[in-house]
Amino acid sequence: MSKTLRNGVFLLLLAAGTAAGLRADPAPGIAAPYEAPFYGTPGAGLSGGSAERAVEPGIEDFGFPPHSTLHGSARPVRSDPGDFDPELFPDRAPPPPPPSRILIPEHLDRALTRYYIGRYTGPNGVAWLHSVIRNGHTYIPFVRNEIEARGLPPELIFVPFIESDYIGTALSRSGAMGIWQFMMNSIAPFGLRVNDMVDERRDFRLSTVAALRKLEGHYQNFGCWALAFAAYNMGPNGLRRATQRAGTTDYWELAERREISRETTNFVPRIVAAAYVLSNARRFGVNWWPEGVEWTAITPGRQVSLDMIAAQTGTDRNQLRRLNLELLHGITPADPTREIVVPAAQAEAIAALLAREDTVLVRYHRYRIQPGDTLYAISRHYGISVATIQQHNPAIRNRHIRPGETIVIPVLREVEPFSREPVALSRPFDGTHIVSQGDTLWSLARLHNVNPQELALANNMEMNQILSIGRALRVPIIEE
């Protein structure tokens, strides 16, 4: 199904503020505009995402207003980031997400939130907000529509401001990726795939749906958005343990008692501050509003190269790549159901090109197998996995390669033709080993103190080849 989105970011943020019923005046104690001290260059350290952070305050640096009440003892929470599970909460139904429980005095009146509002409304902070809006103008309208469709608070659109600066390729020091900063160990419940061809953490559509599911699940399990954000940042298991230790589910109480890390302590007020400033954007001088990008999703039905599509249709190559950042090499996997996102203005031309079945839209290396070649060595040379080579050469999926046959390899990068260098064995392979039950290439290599690849080459084998019991292998003679 084709979907076209075009929204001005100005209307987006104005609508978000209106829907939340926000007040126009700053939170108590905030002078508008207030310029807090800023450390570093414009944008550095403001988001806490992909950029290097400036020196950040800790909870001990601020005085906190007294709490009128605490929320009582910790409720049971789920240990995984999936959707709400009523079996774990038999005493209550899933709470419907309210229109807004984020920009409220409980969060806005905190000194740490006021500090970040001050930073984001100073000249450097406004410059950073402008840069993030520019980064995200391709993605923000889609994120907004998904939030609205799920009935979630409109302020969730500001989470990627803090997570990634809305940079689709943002990579944290801990390995989190994409505008929503998914870690590898958190993608399984949401069906995001990562392999040598795609990293769907960088897919702005799939990752947005996954992140909103994750946030909504955290809200339903923890009961408030401050804890939902904290769980998103530190993980639900860690937050559950913190609430149990402290005997409270009040986010600010957890922060004051230092039950959560400094990073998580700062994460929630950053989101609240960014949401407040951008929901009152004109007041704070945020006045650069780019046009949204019109795009549509189409299914090529075959493997294609984005660069070849761009060249043959006059489509802007960089824009096409930016819309499909999940394609690590700009080439779709060999999956006929895989969609690509294209600029709406070029959609008709691209569809016409794809309809021409005689047109080849991906380049291949062709290589003739030589004696002693292994798929492992070939795959390393061309920068592609053995599984991908097998996928493009169905005849060799269930057997070993044979000298003289030709295989095709998708061009992911420009390299010289593969030529297996003669391997100078580190020692003579004058001995013989008869394969027995439990033997593997790696166990035999350790036994004979040689490299597994060297042992494979000496026996004209592939690295992933299963050893047949009774087979005679050339091995070095073990000195007694």
C-alpha cells in the first residue's frame, strides 16, 4: 500500500502543544528567555545521544521541592519490553494513555528540568534544536502520525531529540543504533532484523513502530510516563529492581535517592524540557520550520540497487539513501516482499523502471571456483556473508562448492577479483588423522596447534564443512 506523508514541522509541534493543553507561560521560576551556562560547542552534550556529552549535573547539584505524597510500594512490573500482559496484572486493566501526563507541574517545577529548559532556550540550545529539526524533517511527520494513531501523548515525538538528535545512523558508544537507539539485545520482541545486508534499527518506519510499542508497554506496566522513559533508558529489569529497593515508584524519589544512574536521572528532565520548549517554540525563538518530505513505499519484487535506480530515474541518490538507511550497502536483500521508500515525485518513474523485467538493477561479481577455494575466504574478500552467497546461488546451498563452477556475488563494494594467494603452510602436514565422533575442524586445529583455515586449506575444505566420520585428513605430525 502506498503511503504519502507531508507535514510542516511547525504545524506538527503546534498541534502537539495544543493537543496537550499546554500553558503558554514558562514553568514557575523560569525567566523567558533564560540562558543557562553552556559547556562546549553548539549542540554538544545537549541531547545526550550520539554527540559527545558536556559536563552534566547530578541529582546532588539541585534542591528538590518536597513531595506531597509518594506513590506507595512498588507495583510488579514486567521483565521484558513487550506489550502489557494482563496475566501479570490481574487486579487492574491496562491504563489508557492520557492525552498528556508529561508536561505537568510535577516534572516542570523540578530544578533539574528548569536547568535543561534554560540550556535549550539559550542561543546554543536553540541552534541545537534547529539542527535536530533539520535532521528529522524526513522522519518527524511519520513519527507524529504513528503516535496519533496509537492515541499516545504527542510529546513522545521529542524522545529522539534526546536519544539521537534524530540522526538515522546515530551509533552510541554502547552500540545503540538509529533514531530510537535500539540495542541488539532489545530488538527480538519487535521483529527487527540485523544482518550483513540490513540493520532495521536504522529503518525509520519499523524502528518507530517498535519504539512506540516499547514505550507504550513500559507505560502500561509502570503506570506513568516518567518511569516509562526511565525503563526505556535503563531497561525494565533494572528499574524494577530500583523500585523494589527504594519501596517507591515515584521517579523523582528514585532519582533523589540515587537508585537510578545519573544518565537516567537526566534522561527524563531532558525529554520534558525539550517538549516544553518546542511546544512553546515561538516564545523561545525556534522559528526554522522545514518542509516535510513526500515519500511512498513500493515493493520492487526483486533485488535492486538504490544507486542504479537513482542513476536511471534521475532521483537524488542521497535522498534515496536517506529514506532507506537500513540497507547497509544500498542494495535490497533477495526478498521479493521487501519494500523501499522513494520520493513521491519520482515514484511513477521508479515504478515504470521496476516494471521492466529485462532491466538489471543490481550488479554482480562472477567468480569461477578454483581448487582449494572456500566460501569463507571468498566471502571475506567480497565483504559479504557465506549465507548471502548461498542465497544467491541456490545450487550450492546444500552442498560444497566444486572447482570449475561459477557463482554470483552481489557487488557491495568495489574490490579486485578474488585470487587465492598460495598459502605457505606453517609446518608440514605429513600426518593423517581419521575423523571420529565429535571431531570438528576447530578441535583438530587446537589439537595440532594450527590455524583452522590453514587446516581447511590443506584438506581442500570449507570452514563450515561438517567432517564425515572415517575421513582421512592431512595434519601435522605431533611431536612426542
